Amino acid sequence: MSDIAARYPAAASGDPPPSPHQPARTAHPVLPNIRRDAWLPWIVPAATLLAWHLLSITGALSASVMPGPTHVLAAALELWRNGTLFNDILVSLRRVFLGFALGSATGLVLGFIVGLSTLARGLLDRSIQMVRTIPHLALVPLMILWFGIGEEPRVLLVALGTLFPVYLNTMAGIRNVDPKLIELGQSYGLGRRELITSVVLPGALQPILVGVRYALGVAWLTLVVGETIASRDGIGYLVQNARELLRIDIIVLAILLYALAGWLADFITRKIEARVLRWHPAYQPGQER
């Protein structure tokens, strides 16, 4: 019996032996799923763009109400050739980068302090929550009074917008780390610093990255408010100037630029999450297209 099982394992298991004329079975390829995940997220944007173009060329959508994609593209080429568009994009990117770096770093530090210390939570959390609910538009006059009309108020407004999402997610992530993991680390003799770096930080990393991802979107929303402060460059200034000149095509172009910037920021953070959280058993990577 052992000889038969060794020579014909399929017969020993009850399965019929493979026919010499029958091709061997192969696993279902995953390539079609990868291709589907690559183009699936672009169906709605492509369909929207096509419908917009069709409504424009048929006259169902008036150019005075909503210019077509060709008019918006022509406006973008016009601004690109004279250097205005490139300069405004660079200025807005610099403001977002500086404000996001300042706000996210501050939110991360405050989140760690409040999340790790009950005393700090009782002392700081309520005040931070009160400041969080203040509308950014209400702070614009004070920003101008304190810092003038230079770059400082714009960068600080972006920093305020990004501080709170990072702070809230960092604090919640630290406080929701499994206490059993902390007890296990303590039983192995880990000190406070090693416990934070080896147990608390990895356990809170996923919500922290979610806060960073959300804060990047808020940074662009806040920039719209910041660039209304007597600005002479940037995408927000492009919108204001186009409004005064009744250039709806440029306004639509600026809206598309904000949408593209938001998608790009989300795409980058998803890539970072996929690389940093590969080890995390609860992490389920989404579509990164």
C-alpha cells in the first residue's frame, strides 16, 4: 500500500490520476485583478470629463456658465506660456509644505504628550479642543494685525489647519494601544523610552498616518483662506484675479488644480502607508491609484 501511495499519490487520496492528454491545472492569475484595480478608480473621472465635453460641444452647457474642457485647457496653456501658472503653483506648494510641516510636527508632539500623560491631558486637551472649533476666517484679521500681509499669516493658517487632525489621531492612537501589549513589554523589562518606541509607537502608527493623510487635504482647504490675505501670487490669487476679470475658465482651472493636488497628496500618503504598515496585521491597503 505504501508503494502504491508513493507512486500514485492521486490514487491514494481518492482523486483520479491525471490524463497524459489533459493539460495541467494552473492557479488563477492575479494579473486581471491588478489591471482592474488600476483603471477602476478612473471610470468616474473619465465619465465626468466626457459628459462635460459632450455637453459643452453640443451647446447644452453654456460657456458663460461652465466653459468646456478645451477652453480650460487653452487657459492653462496661456497661463503656462507666460509663466504665471508655474509660479503660482510653486508658491502654493511652498506654503502648503511649510504650513503642513509646522502644523503636523506640533500636532504630533502635542498628541504624544497628551496621549502618554494623564496630567497633560487634563491640562491641555480641553483648551486645544476649544481652539480647534474657531473658524479660520475669524482668525484672518488677527493674523493680519499681528504678522502683516507677508507669508507668515498664510503659513500659520495652514499650520493651524493641519495641527488638529494630526493631534487628535495621534492622541487617540496612543491611548487605544492594547494595554496587554504594554504589560507584556513591561514584563520583558523594557524601560519607558523603549516601551514607547517598541510598543506604543508601532501600535499607534496606523491612526497617526490616517491623521497625516487627512491633514494634507485640510492644508489645501486652509490655503484657500490664507491666500485671500492681500495675496499677489498663488492659486488663490489666481482665482481672485479671475473673478474680477470674469474669467470662469481660469476659476475652473484653479478648482481642477486643487482637486489634482488633493489627489496627489492622498496618493503619496497611501504609498507611505503601504510601505510603513506592511507588517501590521490589521492594515488593509486600499487602491493606491
